[in-house]
Amino acid sequence: MADASVPITVGAQDQSPLQYVLVSDRFLQQLRTASASRPPATVEQGASTHAEALAMFNAITRATTTPSTHGTYDDLVGDNAAYAARVTRLEDDLTRERAISARLATLEGPGHGHEPKPEDIPDPDDFDGTRANLRPFLTKLRLKIAGNATRFPNVQHQLRYAFGFLKGDAYATIEPHLVNDRLNFATLDEFTQVLKMAFGDPDEPRTAALELERLRQTNKEFSRYYADFQRLMAIVNYDERAKRDALERGLNKELKSALTFQDTPDDETFLQFVARVNRLDNRIRAYA
């Protein structure tokens, strides 16, 4: 409650939210008593002074009071302080939440929840001894077993799983190693070495290089041609310049012609070149 003995002034330029001061009943009563007890010089002057005092009193009352539901000046000050404290607490809570979110993001980075689930890793295709299919079979086999450690807790579990995908000549090659429901291999690598010796290419890099020399896009989409190219690149050891030359050599005439009308950026990487060729191929086919 504002004390009547302390002057309270709200300037016309005051921009604070507390622009209207509640005047206490005590102050208003003192003002009413003072205006009524001042002795007038004459009756007419007394009436005039009394009327002016009442008018001033009513004006002050209207300008400085609000309905009782709005509370007192001290109530408003208290509410303002409580609001400021609440804002401070919310800001502190937000800071803590951001710190927790940053920590969770770190924990969920590589190696924490983004690896594929075991059931999402595809099984290898059956292998019948066809040489071209050996490398894809072994690659998928390793990925499946590595991603399912709980499903294959020991070597025999791994070997039995791999053996289940063999058929034809491949099955006939491994079947003699099955004794008393156990495969006589100490590791999965021994199992794969037997398959490589029987069905693998003794000079795989040279064979892949020769196949690259013959590889052509012809009328295939660039994406299909590039998939065959990548399969061979996984075998040979080419640097970026050699890979680019080999890829460009096998492109069809339309793409080679389109490339002659484009400048090659000095800092273009092999993958950027691949992306540029793929865009060209898509545009050519869209307008064909």
C-alpha cells in the first residue's frame, strides 16, 4: 500500500507497465478532510473553494484508482517480481534442455543407434559356383554375419548359415567338409578360401582390367553402366585420373558429344564428374 506521506509521481513519458498508481483510502480521506476544513474568507469564496476541491478530488480518484480486483500498487510490484523470477527459471530450464539435447545428439552419432538393424541387412543370394557371383556372395555373407553378432555367436553358427546358401557345384565342393553335423573349418575365412580356390579368378585384377576395356554404355542408362563400372573398380586399383579416363571411354556417343560443349572445372573430382555425366544423361533421355 502506498504511503500518503510519500509523493508518488508518474511522468507523462513513463514507459513502464505500472503507469497508474493506486492511491490509498487513507490518502483520499486526508484529502477530503483537508478540503472541507479549510476556512473560507467569505461564504461565496468558501462554496467556490469547496466545489473546486471536490472536483479535483474526483479527478484524482478517477485517474489514480482502479477496481479492487486489480489489487494494490504493492500487489502489482509483487506480481512483476514473480513474473521476472519465472522468466529466469524458464531460461534456466531451457539452457538445461539444450545441454541434454546436445548430449543425446552426441550419443546418437556414428556407432550409437544409426547402424542398420540385423533384420535390415539382406541375406546373400544362393551361390552355385558361377565365378562372377562369388565376390558378391562373399561380400553379402560377411556383412550379414558382422551385423548379426548375437545370431551367430560362434564359428559353427556362421559356417552353417553360409553353407545353407550353397547349391550345385558350390555345395558339392563344401559338402565333404561336413562331418557329424559339423563343418571342419576353424574360421569362416578358411571356408571362403576353399570357395575362392575352386571358383575364384586366380588373377582377378587383370581380368577386371580387361573387362573394363570392353565395358561400354551403349543404350543403357548411365546409372546401370556406372554400376557395372563400380563393380570392376572394386577389384582394380586405379587413381582418380585413371578411373575418369576409363569411365569416359565407355560412354555412348550422345554423352561424349554433350561433354564437348561443357567446360571441365579445374578442381572437379571424379565423383563430381560422375554426377555431371548423370545429369547430362537424364536431360538427353528426357528430350529424346
